[in-house]
Amino acid sequence: MSTAIEIEAALKELPLQDAQAVAQWLVKYLDQQAATASAPLPQSPIKLPDYAAQRRMIFGDKVLPNIVLLARDQERW
């Protein structure tokens, strides 16, 4: 049993009491998973690179053309 369809078919073949027991277990399991997933994990803030500073370091104060706009001007609509 590896797919949801196979599991659903097997559950339909179970007696009602057994199916209810599986359903109760599943609800408890999902509640536990939701509780652990919603607990905030202590993480340090993510430090993103300063792309503007890198660009200034490489190119200086040059103004680079927007290649996308230049390509759109050349395309035929």
C-alpha cells in the first residue's frame, strides 16, 4: 500500500470500529504534527548579500542599460 487510493480502498474494507480507530489515530497524529510544526524554531535572522554594493564595487557608478527593455524595442509585436 503506497498510494492514497490503495489506502482508501483498504480502509473501506475495514469494519466500522476499526476504521473509526484509524481515523482517531490519524486525527491525533495530525494534531501532534501541527503542534510541532507551529512551534517557532529559534533561528538567527538570515543575512542576505548586498547586491547593490557588489554591483557598485564591480562597475562603479556606471548606469547599465536595461537589456530587457532594449530587447523589447527590437522585437516585432
